[in-house]
Amino acid sequence: MASMERKHEICSPFIPQRNALRKTSAEIVSEARQSLRVQSTQRPFTPRDGQRQLFGKSYVRTDCDNRPPSTFSLHAQNFDAPDSRPGSGTHLSPLDHKPKFPVPCDAEDPFKAFPKPPTDPLEVKRGLAGARTRLLRAGSLTTLPPVEGHTDVKGRLNSDPGQKQLSAKGLATTDHTEVRRGPHKPGPRRTASESRIPQPGVDSGLRPTECRAGWRTGMGNGDNTTSTEEDAESLVWNNAIAPLLQQLEAVAAGSSEDSMDRLCDLCDGLHGTLAEADMLGRRCKRRSGILRTLFRLIDLNSAQLNLHITKLCLALCVSGNNLLNICKLIFKIGRSENNDILFQNNSIIDSLLGVLSSEDVSASGEALLYCVGTLKFLSGNSVILRLLLDKNCLGVAQKLIQRLCLVEDTYFTIAGHILVQLTATLRNLADHPDSRPLFVSFSILSELCLVLRHHHKDQDICTNISRIYSKLSSYSECRLALAQTPGCYQLFLELLSKHHQKQDLVVRLLFTLGNLTAKSNEARQQLFQCKGCVDTLLQLYDSYQQRNDSPRATSHKGPLSLSKSTATSVSVQEDEDVLVKLVRVLANMCIHPAVGPALANNTVCIQLLMETLELRSVHESEELLINVAATINNLSFYQEESEALRHGRLIIAKLMLKLVLSSSMDAMLEATRVYGNLSQSKDVRDFIMQNKVHQFVVTLLDSKSTEMCFSACGVLTNLALDPPNRVSLSLEGAAPKLADCLKDFGAGDWQLAGQVCQALWNIVGGCSEKLLDTEQRESLLEILTAYSDEEYALKWTQNEDVRDFHRACWELEFLPIAQKLIKTLQPPDLTA
């Protein structure tokens, strides 16, 4: 009688439950077995542009008429002469010539005919009365080749009686004559005081002159002080700067291969001299002469030299057309990867970041564009990428983003062009692990949401930002920062709806949403509660579902260089990637107890999932079908509340056969999990037995995967609810295989051990003597008895957190059903 009673004590259907114990690190193992499971997928691949351009082939702006060019010619004549009127904006075509500087010199030795500079700095110090004397070092300039307009320094200090001399107090009354090209035309002489007055139109387009840090000599106030400062500047110019300019022009005239290194050294020397004299920026009144000399050197077409020139020009605070051309010149150099090494060994990156920090979009928008475009190129180099992070590029980018979001409508277009380059740069910076804390600390993820709101119609900007989010949302700290940005979920949904045909944008936004909802129940609920969330996602699903008669299935979206069949194949794969990411979002969302039932009752959602299973094959669409099966498995947790699932579960059971019979172990595992949930229903159990799926499930017990064995045990537990099925399962050798599974895996996985015992109890029940031979019964009894000893069961676990978790699983999930089985397996005399 006792045996008959035990025969009807069948375990409840297999429904893996969430563990109610306190969260520990060991629950990572448990979560993989929950009926509601998070799906993972690979981040969309972002190919590098084949060429360095402002706007590559993938950009929508490619055919836009008003986009700035990536290719252009730059010559000295493109720069505005500093002493001319403002340029008209129309540039003449450059002449095909090699620059020659009007420098009289010996053909064999260009330095031979030139006099030496003053060699006694003490004399100069007495003349300066202590002003700027630190520049005048004996022997600092070995040869001083004069240039037209630059007279001999010694001659200036010992001029004829008609020329004004340096006074005993060091008041120089002579001025420097600017360099002129072509024959000298006599004109009215200007007095020294007139020559010191800044002339209008000098360095056309430049900003108002900054306050000059004066050289104070303590000789008085007012005009006397100003005059002393100017006299001191004249001496520095005559004794240090002018000779360097002469040398630059002389070496350039020689234009030998070795001269480029010499020119670079001279540019560095000039830069250092100006810096030491506090004459950078707009402090030097004769900066126009310096700029003219530097601009002429550009025609030598040396990338190395031009970087030195551009660095010095930026230090001299060029603006207007000259600033634009300097930035375009740097951009042109940066277009070649071969020049990356030059940027590594030059502080020009600091100069570029300085331009981004100081220039205004309304005045220098195009210059900023080429400046950021250069950084975009350079950020593709891993060494320079590290330099950009060290030089606070992200901090500069954050400030620039804020300024760009505040521009007036007049400058909205150029601001958009700049943001395309800036977001592409940030996308590259996001590749470096050290950038992630900076993205968070500078609130750049939130700032980019603001950019999306302002430029939601710009597909290029939206796509670049989606690439940044897809990269960074894979990391917890960045995920949290993005999730805390108000309105980000609604914004993403609106962009998905607006740009639903832009596959590379859609797939990355969906990937980001999948990351946000992977670990956070709050994110799942917030996304679901957004206006139009489910409708937007399901409309996208329907749009990207590859049906034979769908517009997307027959459209040609590939590059022109591909054949039609190849392009169509690429298009199909891209559309499928969208579905992989979209279905993952649905799978993650329905984990939330308020979201799951709503999705399970959505007929359109269930139909689209079933249609995907029907249209695709595991061989061609493995990841997609696995994600669909996982979503159905999560939704089937709510099948009693879902009329759509109840009506469709037999069709789903049939569609799962293609996964079970495939060669993909992951597909088999996911299908087995679905059967584990759906087999709670009698009609599904009958389908499984009629189609001999149970035979396949029994063979899965031989798997070396604990997850596969766990899922198979769940199906067997439910199948054994029906008495006729127990015999069929026993004939397939289910009981011995379950005993082997318990022996092999039980001691290390008490959840699995408990599920094996449930399946054994349902199959064997009170008929163990009929379904197991004596040896099998004794072996199983020995295992169960050993496992029921607490000391034995937990002796292999050392970590305290894991030990507590295993103890709870052993006590709650294994021990009760094991004790029942022990009583059943014991001989009648022992039971009595």
C-alpha cells in the first residue's frame, strides 16, 4: 500500500524558479538556469575608412554641395599678406614655380659672404639698460646672411651721422624695414615715431591686438616707459630675431636635402627666441615680417618643416583666412599615415587643442572643422591615441560640444560638420580602456544625448554617437552614466523611428538598449514605459523581417563596387543583425514581471517570433534563431496568462524541431529549454512523445555540459507526469543515464543534482524494482546516501560565499527529494 501511495507522489512540472536567497557571487552560475535569461550578442563591427577624409563613403554628406573638401592645394600665395587689405575671399590659381628668395650669396657657400653678428653681449646689455638681455648670448648665431630689407646689424648700431643713433640710455630710434619682394621703390620716409604706430590691415582678419606684457626698465612712466619698451623690442629684433629670419631665407634659397632639418632647427630656434622674449601671440609689433617669411617657406612642400611652421604660426595667433589655411595645412599633412610619426615628435597636438579651446565657431568654424578632422585622423593611431588622452583631449572635446550646442542658426550647418569630425574622434578614443573613466567624469555620454536632440535629423552625427554608445555601454560604469541621463530611452526610440532605414544606426542603438536592459530591471521598466516603445520595436521587427516579397529583401543596398548578388547577401546579413539585436532587447525586457506578461499577450510579437523561426534556417541564421528561442522561452514563463502563447505553443513546439535536430549545440540547448517550459502542457507532451523528441532528450544526458543535462532533466521531469510516458522513457534507458549524471555532476552542482532526483522520482516512483536492476538500484542508493551527508556534500567548497550558496541549494533543492528516493530504493525489509 505504501508503494502505491509513493507511486502517485509525482513532482510538479519543471519550472525553474528565481532563487530567493541572498545574492552572492556564486549566483552567476544559478542565473544561467533561470527560465528568464538575459541574452548576449556581439557588438556591431565598425570598419575603418580606407582613406583619411573629412567625410568618407559611408557618410550621408558625401554628395552634399556645401560640405568642405578633403583635398585642396595650399601655397604661400593663398595666405593673406599681413600688411595688405583684407582678402576678397577669392584665391587665384597657384603658379607652378619653385620659390627663390632674393638673397645675395656665394654660390659655393651661402654663409661665406655675410658678416658676423655682435659678439660682445656686454655692450648690448649696456645699451639695453637691462631690458631683454637674456636673449643676447655670445656665439648663439654663427652666421647672419642678410635678406633684402634686413640690413647688417653692426651697421645699424654704427650708422652714419644722418641716421639716428642709440642714446646712452639705450633708446633706439631706428625701426626695422619689412621684407619686400621685387625692386625697391623710393617713397616718403617715415619718422621713427610714425613707424611704431600699428598700421591698419596688418595681418588682415586678425583679432584685436592683445595687451602686451611690457618690458619695464624703471626709467619712468607714460611715453618714456612705452618708448623704452619699444626700444628694447627693437634691439631684440635686430640682434636675435632678424638674423634668424635671414638664416631661414638663406637656407631655404639653397633648398638642398639637408636644408630641411636645418630649417626645422631654425624654426624651433625662432620659436624659442620669441617665447623667451615674451613676443609670441600678438606682442611682437613686427610679427608680420615673421609671418611673411614663414608663409614663403610653405612652398618648399616639406611635411616636417610645415608642422614646425604651423606650430609657430599658431603661437603667433594668426586668425581669419590665415588661421583657416594653417589648419588646412595641418589637416593635409595628417591625411597621410606616413606623417603620424611627425605628430608624435612635435607638440603641434597641443596647439590644435589650444585652437579648439579658444576659437569661436562663428568666427573660425571652418578652421575648427579641419582642426578636429586632423585629430580624427590621428586618433586612429594607437600611440597618438594615448597622447590625446594624456593631453586632456576629452576635456577639450566636452567644452567644444557645449559651445557647438549653443550656436545660432546661422552657424548650425558648420557646427554639424564639426560635430561629425568630433564624434568620430570620440569614437576612436572610446577604444582605449583608459578613456572610459574620462567619458564618465566629463559627462560626455550625457552631453552626446544633448547633441542628438539638437541634431536628430543628421544621420552622420547620430550614427557616430550610436557607435560611441555601442562601444561604451558594454562596460558597467558607462552603462550607469548613460542610464542616468534623463530621457535617453525615449530619445533612442525616437531616433529608431525617424531613421528606421539607416541600418548601421539602428543596429547600434538596439545593441545599446540591449546592454542597458541586460542587468537592470529598472532600465527594462523605463524603456517599456516610454511612449510607443513596443510599437516602435515591433514595427522595426516587421520592417527588417526578411520575407521573400518584402521591399528590404529585394532592395540593393550594397556598395557600387559589389555585384548585385554579393550586395544583396551583405544587405540580408545586415538586416539579420538588426533582428538579432532587437530580439535581444525583447528577451531582456520581458524579464521584468510587469513587462513580461504584456509582451506575452502581444499577438504581433508572438507572430513575428514564430515567423522568424519559420523563415530562417539554423545553418544560415544561428544566432538569430537562438535569440528568438530564448525570447520565446522567457515569454513562455507567462504562458498561463497569455492566450497568444496558449494558441501557438504547438506550432512553436514544431518549429523547435529544426533547432533540436541541428548541429549547433547552442541551438539544441535553447530548444530544450523551450520544451522544458512548454511541456507543462499535456498537448505539448503528447507532441514530444509522438515525434520521438524524448529519445533525443534522453541522449542529451550523455552530454558533458551541465547546462544541457539540467535542461534535459527538466523536460524528462514533465514528460514523466503522464504514466504511459514513464515506460517509454525507461525503455530508452533514462533512469540509468540519470543516475550516471548524478554521479558525474551532482557533488559539484546541487541544483542539477536536485533536478536529476526530481526526474528520477517521476520516472521510477515506487517501481524502482521494475525499472532498475539490482546493481543499478544499489549504486544509485549508495550515491544518494553519500550525497545526503552534509559533511561529504560540502567538503569540496572552500570559499565562504560559495559554500553558503551550495549549502542552501543542497538543503532546499536536493536533500528533500533525495530522501524520498532513498526510501523508495531501499529493500522492503529495511523500509519496514
